Amino acid sequence: MSVSRTKRPGRVWMSPAAARPLGLLLGYVADLAFGDPQRGHPVAGLGQAMAALEQRLYADRRSAGVLHVGLAVGTVVSVSAGAEWLLRGRPALHAVVTAAATWAVLGGRSLRAEAAAIDGQLRRGDLPAARVQITHLVGRDPSALDDAGIARACVESVAENTSDAVVGPLFWGAIAGLPGLVGYRTVNTMDAMIGHRSQRYLRFGWAAARLDDIANLLPSRVSAAVVPALAPLFGGSTAAAWRVVRRDAGRHPSPNAGPVEAAFAGALGLTLGGVNTYGNTVEDRGTLGDGPSPRPADIPRAARLSAAVGGVSAGLAVLVAAITARCRRW
């Protein structure tokens, strides 16, 4: 006599709600451990694709720029949203893909590596090398910068890029998953490529610059809130840092760089900002903070503060992702 057996369902070892927060955490750890991929970086490939699209669509009109941004961002977000939909029933694979995307779009370790290289060059007295290295972080003309000018440029870039390359991706990844991660990086990359006010991109790059402003509006405020909370760990005062943010953020021409740079200035007890030269353009970016101007010794302090902000932001992103995943289940 045969005995029928009922097949037990396979054991599910990971809840679908855990995929996004776990992926964000693993991707952040991968960036800490490895930094940017040395070859075949996905963001570099994305930039090449957008450059090819620009060749087909470029015209000295805002409408052409709107079409360019709409096609690029719309395509990337749609494809990543489709991928996330396909992964909804496979939480382990979903977590792995989210981790890979997070690692690809974060730039915290690479940012600190650039700062460390500049710090080393200034310590060795190699000013020409530091002038070349600083161009990896800023667009200003470095030819007339002395040690102090390079130190200021580096600290300001570390501050701004902590928000752009760390807090921003984690924020949008926590809120919107894969589409948030790759969509944000697409917008940020487009702004870096065509968002500056050169003659060629004054109108064509307008949409990219404005969309980047919108995408960074909340992440920059998160950064400006986290930095003062960490100020006591770096010899500063939370109250003093908040005072600088409230008083000085609006002096900066950028609505998003202003709060972050002001927060770093207040937390580190420095004065940032001033006059910068971009090719033939001279721009006064206001002054932020109350202390002395940055010295080369302040570069490692800024890098350590950036790392701390990244760690806190990663923790907040994992928490928010877990809460939003549970809310979706309800």
C-alpha cells in the first residue's frame, strides 16, 4: 500500500521587508571596505551613455535640456523600478542587488582618499601636485592657490560631497529603493556633466541643475542636522554649529551646499567660503563660520567628520528603510 506524503513548503529564511535595509547596509560596508571599483565603474558607463544621448539631443535651448534629462532619468528609473518589481518575491537576491547598487553609487571612501592624498602632498610641501589633485574635487582654478587656499577648497568639497556622494544616495535608497539609488546618482551625474553655467550649458543644462537642486534639498538638510550633533566629537559645540547654519547658510549661492558647508564650518570651528575663480569667472560665495580659515591640518578633521556623518546616515537609512518596508506590508 502506498502512502501519500504532503510536500512541505520551502523555508523562507529572509523576510521581503529585510531586503532593502540589509542591502543598504551591505552596500555601505562594501564602500567602506573597497571604495569605488577601479575598472568598469557603472557610474562611468552611465556618464558615457548620457554623453552619447547629449550628442543626439543638444540644442542651445532649455526645452532640449528638459528632454535630455527626462529621457535619461526616466529610462534609468523605469528600468530599476522594473528590476525591483521582478525581485519582490526573492528577498535574498533583492538584498544582493540593492547592496551592489548602493556600493556603486556611494563615494564616501573615495572622497576621503582624495582628501588624504591632498593632505599628504601638502605635508610634503608638494604644492604643484596638490594643485593638480584638488581638481579631482573642485571646479575652481587652482593655479593661484597656496596651501591655505587648497585646504579651504578641500574642506569645502569634503563637506558638500559628504551630502552629495553619501547622504543623498542613502536617503533616496531608503525612501525609494533601487529607483531612488540609481535615479539620484543619474541626476547628480548629469548635474556634474552639464549643470554648470558655461556658455554651452547655460540653457541646455538648466533642467539638470534644477533637478539636482530638488533631489538634494532634503538630503542636504539631513546632513546639516547630523553634523552639529557630531560637533562635540571634533572639538566643536552643537549649539555653535547650529548657530552658524541658521545665520550663514543663506550666504552661499547654492541652496544645498550652503547648509552643509555652514554646518561643517560651525562643527570644526572654521570659516569657509570667500572668493573663488572659475576660469574667467570670479564668484563671491560669502563667508560661513566664525573661526580661522582652514589649514592643511584641518583636512583630516574634515575627513573624519565626513566618515562619522556617513556612518550615522547609514544607520538612519537602514532604520527608515525597515520602517517603510513594514508600513508597505500593513
